[in-house]
Amino acid sequence: MLILLPPSESKTGRARGRSVVHEHLSFPELSATRQSVAETVAKVSAHPDAAATLGVSPNLTAEIARNLVLHTAPAMPASRVYSGVLYDALDYATLDSAAKRRANRWLVVVSALYGAVRPTDAIAPYRLSMAVNLPGVGPLASAWKPELRRVLPVLAGRGVVVDCRSSTYAAAWTPEGDLADRWVQVRVPGATHMAKHTRGLVARELCRVGRDVRRVPQLAEVLADAFVVTVEEPTKAGRPWVIDVTARS
């Protein structure tokens, strides 16, 4: 199984510790692109118009400043750097040891800076969206697409691809060929503010239960104890299944 998560806008850092070593992260074949994006975003973030280029509020000066020290900032596991609604619901730190081992294999965060990371990868906090058109690199979703195509398909094995990403991050890689038949997007009906929270709960439940299912209908069975679930088949070849989930009260 492969569970794809978006990063969070909010990120946690610390004052001391070793800096990021790109080659020590999962998927070291992404190191050259990681290095190029990090160097470019650091240069962009030093300019007076950095906020406009990065598509963020000019008031976020402290977060933009994090991009200036990406090579020296203390790194922490991605499970601690990423915070916010989805990651609060996932609550990685409280998973039992077996569920945590599965999370370390199945969960992959698609990142505008690092491409793809696992929960245990030590990364630095940053401010960068996959929607950014980075000078000298281009639209980040397009820049990462061929790179992620090399590393992500093999991770699913014979299991399903559970896609909890937003459309911005889904643009960086979509399953193709036979893998598309096992690709399912998690959708949360109703109030949009609950979507991230519910997707975090879905990721947690899958890691907790631990069934590496190979067909989307089996995934719905796994989730049925904790969620109200509806499954929609793909509308055409190459499109994902859609699973609507609502947490049971």
C-alpha cells in the first residue's frame, strides 16, 4: 500500500541539531533536484519580492526567512515538522509500534521542496508550495513529475494507492497504467474544513488496522468500521476511484 499525503503549510522547527543531508533522505535519487530547488528557493527568498514569487502574504516574513537557511537549519523527522489539522488527526507519535512501522513504509508526503519524504526523514522547515513557478526551475509540479514517476510507482507494490493529497500536490504525480486501476482519491463530503482532519484519520486507521489490500473495494471494507463509506468507480480509464468518507460520531 502507498498512502500519499500533502505537506502542511504550518511547520515546526527547533533551535539545535544537525542539518539536512539530502542523500540520507528516502529516495536519494531525488537528491539533485532537491538540491537545485533548495538553492533556488533560498535565492528567491532573499529578494524583496519574495512573498509575491512564493505566493504568500508579505506578513509571513519569519516563514520566508526559513528558506534562507535550509542547508544549515536543524532538521527533524518529517512526522514532527509537518503539523496542522491533518497531522494532528494522524497523530503519528501515538501510534503503537506495529502501526508506526507500517506508517514508515506506507506514508509518503509529496513535498514542493523535497519531492517525497517518509515520516522518519529528517527535514528542515520551509515555506514553499507545489503551485509556485520558481524562477530557473519552472512550475514545481512539472519539475517534480518526471522525478516522482521514477520512485513512487514501485512503492505501492501490489497494493492500492490511497491519495489524500490536494489537487495542487496531485498534479506532481498521478498513477498510470495498471497502477491507475488501484488508485483511489479520498474525498470528504460536506464541510471543507473537515476534509484535512478526516483524511488524517483515514491514514491513521489504515496504519492501525494494517491490511495491505490490493483492491479498492477491499479498502472500503477496512474503513467501514470507523467511517461511513461510499465508493465510486472510475469514470474512464486512467482516472481514479473515489471513496467518500465521513467519520462515524
